Amino acid sequence: MNVYDGMRIAAMLRARGMTETSELSDADIIILNTCSVREKATDKVFSALGRIRLAKKPSALLGIVGCVAREVGSGAFRRVPELNFVLGPQSYHKLPQILDNPDSPLLNIDLGGLEKFDEMPQMDSSPAVAYIPIQEGCNHVCTYCIVPFTRGREISRPYADVVRDTKHAAQTGAIEICFLGQNVNGYKYENYRLSDLIRAAATLPKIKRIRFTSSYPTEMTDDLIEMFAIEPKLLPFLNMPIQSGSPDVLKRMNRPYSLDSYIDIVNKLRVARPDIQISSDFIVGFPGESDDDFQQTMDIAQRIKYINSFTFKYSPRPHTAAAIMPDQVPENIKKERLYKLDAMLSEIQREFNVSCVGKTLECLCEGADKTGKHTIYRTPYMQQCIVNIDPNTAPQMAKIKITNANKASLRGEFA
Ligand code: SAH
């Protein structure tokens, strides 16, 4: 979502005749697009601001947009007096105001509008993957999570607007559509659901791959699960965070599903698409998490065989219930648990990657690798596959035979 927001902001400034620079000292405006989901992310923003204010030219405008702006509000001006603007995740379309009126500080951290989607210029999809936001905010109140405070209650965009944006993306070069939302499978507009959006995107011949993120487990409804059976363009990959394998911890997290009901959904998905791969987010060291609770997380991760997962140490956040729960877990235990879980997940990932060797997969080109000499492709399971071909001549979609694998990536050649 933040990558998308950043692209949107860049497009807005380009439309005003501005160009990008990689030199901080050369910039006329510097914008930090921020995340506040963990404390470390918020801290990084303020340490970056400290560096930037020394390196920028005195006339350059400096501001933060996104969730930290919303979290800290006017306090940001007090902490960093050089700031010119502080705009929340639903008000970054107000940015031109600071360009027109650079002398008055701009603060807007309002929530609840889809205005930003309507007021900003439509973006051409120059990369092959088009991110299309379909809803924003979240009505689940997970006790660790600051998102309901920073992005607000759920709002779904009108079906016709999403379909229009999807068509525009296809016409301007998109091959893959990624529908976005904090609670993407909670999309509800009149009688339309996420499954209707997938069906509509799949009718566009130029679109070859469709995916969506992030999903809430109990909102994986049967109509959506069925799409994995009937819509071949929908990738066989799904991020469906379980967070913890302990029923007690899940209860305290206010994630009201049982392990059985979660496993039931996974089983239905695997019936619909036998090769589907599931990814999860995990939080270790949630308040009160015992060794036994943590072991249950290890057990469920092994049982589901998650790939491409994200793991986090619990971080207390303002405006959340868990931050004031008793039995906060000490940092060294969080670290140890994170290390154990990561080691196991990466072994599962390695096993899956190795199981792909010898297979031929239809992959999407992502661009050059770090050396600039090879090309990175994405498999349908979202693994990286490196192919020994000049990125300038690499086809956008290709059938690739997997020749080698380790825990981080695959190697392949054109089949
Ligand atoms: N559904 C949201 C989730 C964003 S946060 C979205 O896609 O925008 C991504 C992940 O960060 C969560 O799934 C959770 O595992 C983790 N997370 C959220 N709050 C956290 C906290 N306070 N401490 C540690 N990890 C957290």
C-alpha cells in the first residue's frame, strides 16, 4: 500500500512538472512516506529527518506523509521544527497546497475519505504489475495493531471505479493486477465482492496474473475460494496471516478464529487449487506468550508449510490495547523466538524451492538483478527466479525451467 501511495505521490508531482532527483542536496521538496506499524519504523522516520534536515538545501520543503504523520500529528512539528507539512495516509492529495503556499505549515491527518482516489491524476502502469487499491482501513480490532487508528475504518471504493482503473492499467502495460487493501477480502460495495473484481479483471486479455493482499482469514468466503478453482489467472499464492498458533494468544490478540476453522479454510483452498501456497505474518512475543504458546506457533507453521512469510517481534504501539497488557515479553526472549521461527520457515521455503527444480513455470519479468546482467522473474508462487539473460531483451512473460534452488531464490532457463 505504501509503495502504491509513493507512486501516486510521484505521479502527482510529475504532473506538476517536477522531476525526481537522487541527490538530497538537489531536491526542492523532500517527502518521507511513512509506516508506523512497529515502533522501529516510526523511530527510523525521526532519525532520517535528523539527517535530511542537515543535508537539504535551506529552501527545500520537507514533510512526512502516511501513518507516522497520522500517529504523531502536530507533535511532529514540535519534534522537527524544519517540517513544512504533515499529511496523513488519506490526505496526501493535499500536497499541492504546500507548493502553492510554501510559507504556511500544512497539517492534515483527517480520515474517512476516498477523496484522494478521485482527486489525483490517474497513473499509467509502466511496470508490468499494477497495484490497485480497492479498500482502505480495517474494522477488525486486533489488539496489537495501530492500523485502525492510522488508516481508519474500512471503506471500499466503488466497483465501477476499480474496474475503470483496472482497464486503464491493462491499456497502459499492466500484465499483473494486485488488488490492495488493509483488509482486502473484506471488500464490499453494494452487492459486489472481491470475487467480482477478480472476475472482471480476468476478462481483460492483456491481464495474465491476478493476486490480492492482505487477507483476513475469516473473510475468505466460499465465493472467493471458488475463484481459485475456476479462474486460472488468479495466482496459486495467498498471504493469509495467522499471527500465532496459540488459541490463547489469538484470543488476546482479538483474532476470533480457532485453529480448526483456519485449517478448514486452508483445506478448502487446497481442494480448489491443489498447488496453492500459503504465506503468513507472525508476531512472536505477544504479551503473555509462553514457551508453550510459541511452540504452538512453530507447530502450525510446520503443519501448514507456509512459504514467503513475514515474522515480527511484538512491538507495543500507542492507541492499542495490547500495549498496556500485563506480562510483556522481554526483548531477549522475543529475539530468540524470532530466530527459531525464521530458521524453521526458511527451511520450509528451501524445501519448497527445491521441489520446484525440474518444473517449468510461467513467470513474469521483474527487471534486472543487482549486477544488471541477469533478469529476475517471479514465479506464480511469488518466488524470485534469476535467469541468465540480458534484462534489456528479456520477455515480460516466459516459460522458465527451474534448474536450481536455495532458500532465497531459484535459478532457471527459458524452456
Ligand atoms: N492488514 C494490514 C497489516 C499490516 S501490518 C495491511 O496489510 O496493511 C503487517 C503485519 O505486521 C501484520 O500482519 C502483523 O503480523 C504485523 N504487526 C502489526 N502490528 C504489529 C505490532 N504492534 N508488533 C509487531 N508486529 C505487528
